[in-house]
Amino acid sequence: MPGVIRALGVLLLLLTAGCAAEPASTVAAPQTALLPPPSTSTTPIQCVPYARQVSGIDLRGDAWTWWGQAENRYGRGRKPRLGAVLGHVSVVTRLVNAREILVTHANWASSSDDRGKVTKDVRVIDISPGNNWSALRVWNDDIDDFGLVYPAIGFIYPGAGAA
């Protein structure tokens, strides 16, 4: 069991690339989250403070630690919900269908020119064999295609309590 837990931690760590530390059921119709508008500041922002700001999930530290920190504080699960936090800490902004969502995140970019910026409504598709959101591909504008396959543990839901 410790090996499985370590492997899951390593998989989640892979999702945090580029995210620095701080000092599904079918959806009948697309649903969109009403997130607060991102700051108009031109100051670069990391993924963690951005996700905390817009989701209301009050966790701190590196993104890879959020799943463990959320236990017994926030609901966690394998189904996307509006406003939920996923992966390197992006926030679900739209449920497109059972295998596609849109997310908004900060500091997820291939080019250094785009690092630290907020990117809105980015396509994420579930490619896991069991449709459980454990294997994802994220749209990459730089290559005009979906990027690498990223493993994921699940979603952290805003609001206190269990899922």
C-alpha cells in the first residue's frame, strides 16, 4: 500500500510542472461556473494562489500537496463539478460533456512569455479507459493540439465536508 500511495504522489507531482510553491455522469447541457473575474493586475500569478482565490478552497503550499490537505476538509471525488479544483490546481469553469471540461488556470504555459498569466476556458479531456478522469489531456495553444497525457487523482470540491 505505501508503494501505491507513493506512486499516486509521484503522479500528482507530475501535474504540478510549472506550478511553483508560494512564499462522470453525462451532462445534459453545458454548465458554466460563475468565477470571480481574474485580477486585472499585470503581476504574474502562480497556479496555487489563483486557484485558491477563485475557488474559495483555502489550502496552502505546493499544488501536489492539495489532495492530501483536502482530506476531511473538502469533498474529493472523480467527477468534475463547477468550481472544483483539478490537477496542478486549475478550476473547472464548464462541464461540456462526460469526457470534456473547460478549466481556468494560471502559470500553465509552454512558452516563457505566457508563464504567470491566467488562461481561461482551456479544454481538458478525460482519456481514461474507465471514464474516471485519471488520465487527462490538456489543450495546448502553442502546438494547436492536446498535449501530453497527465495522470490525475481527482477533483477537490469547494465547500466544507465530504463529497
